[in-house]
Amino acid sequence: MSAPTAAAVPARAGGTWGVALRRLLRRRSAVAGGVIVLLFTVIALAAPLLTPYEPGSAEWAGRITPSSVPGPGPGHLLGLDSFGSDLFTQLVYGARQSLVIGVTATGLGLLVGALVGLLAGGLGGWVDTLAMRVTDVMLSIPALLLAVSVAAVMGRSPVAVMIAIAAAQVPVFARLLRGSMLAQRGLDYVVAARSVGVPTSRIVFGQMLPNSVGPVIVQATLVLATATIEVAALSFLGLGQADPTVAEWGRMLVKAQARLESAPHLALLPGACIAVTALGFTLVGEALREVLDPKTTR
């Protein structure tokens, strides 16, 4: 009787995700966040189709004066930026940059953090102790400060930004998965599987891990919001892409500082893009957290 009980757990986990999806679609905040995220993704992927211009092009620099920047007009939906580039082009290509770096950094942090958490929670003992002491040290450093430090050491490149943001998230994912794995170790289905001689590797990867990833997936969604802000922050601090022709929302904020009085929209538009995108990921993540929380299940 014990073996069927253990084998049935993944099926129940799959059913849980189905129920969670239906509950998620009934939440207005989740739907609103999903629409924002979907719109952000479509704009980022379809950037070359949405604008005929190249990012970073200073083709219209001659139309910029010390006291004014051309606003919306024929051929330029949102006008020009302070360097003579099409503002709409900069915004949509900035979305692509944020999406690529944010998703890659989150995926990298999730992969490394999950591996550490899996080893710590699955094996325990000295492996758990060593892994947790390392993550404690990393967690003692503010995430943005750690990201800035890594980016400053590695230099200005997209890879450096990805690694910097990922490094700040590794201990979060590691602790979260490790905690979920430890909670699973004492449950009846794990004890039953061990009592009938199921190999440890099969218990860990086939039963404990699938039932422990829920909180990690929720955290990954929330981290995407943080990653969007950190990408912009690193760019704002001069630690982003070194190529000046690459559109970045953070760099656009830096360029707009000198014209806040005469052209405030140059700062408001990229700032709004950062805020709305982060809001979308946050709404989805918080809704996921609520629907997967057994305490809120009805």
C-alpha cells in the first residue's frame, strides 16, 4: 500500500497546478498583470516590426537645440530624445533589452540557486550546513549592492549585468527550495517510499522536487520584476551596456536629467515603462503566491 501512496503524489501535484490556474484566471489582479506582461513581451519581441528606425541613431540630431527637443510629429510618434534618436524606437528596443537580460538573469539565478537548494535539502548534513553558511553571507549583502559590485568587477557588458543580477538572487532561490525540500522530508509519502526501499535519488528528484517547486516558481515571477528594476538601475549607474547605440531604459533616464524642465517626458516615459513592467510581474507573482497558498484554498 505504501508504494502506490508515494507514486500518487505527483498526480496530486499536477491537479494542484490545474486548480491554481483556474483560480488565477478568476483574479482581476492576475489577469491585469498577465496582460501587462504579455504586452511587454510582444513589444520586446516585435520591436523591429513596430518601428522602421534603428536604436541609437542620431539621424535627427540637427533638430535638437539647447532649449528644446521636438515632440510628437509626422514620422515620430513620441518625438525625439535629447540626442536626436526616435523616442518610440528607444522605448521598444529598451523593452527588448530589459526582457532578454531580466529573463536570462532570473533563469541563471534560478538554475544555480535551485541546484544549491536541492543539494542542501536533499542531502542534508555537512552539505546543507556549508551551502547555508555561504548563502547567509550572500544574503547579508543588499541585493543591489551585490549586483553593483559584481558588475563593477566584471566590466560593462550584457553578460556582466546578467551575472550580477543572477548572483544577487541565487541565495534567495537556494534557501526557498531548501526550505521546501526539508518540509517534504518528514511527510508520509517520503517516509513510505523510504520504507519500501525506493532509492534516495528517485525520492528526491521524482517526488520531493516536483512538490517543492511551487514557491520557487512564484519567487521567479517576483524576481522578474526586481530584475527589470535592477537592469535599469545598473544602466543608470553607468554599469550597463557599454555600446551607446543600445537602447536601455536606465540610460534614457540618465540622458533625460539635463532636460527635466524643458522636456520632462524624456524621463517620464522610460520611468513609466519600468514601473508598469515591474508592476505586471509583481501582480502575477503575488496572485500566484495566493492561489498556491493552502491557507487561501477554498
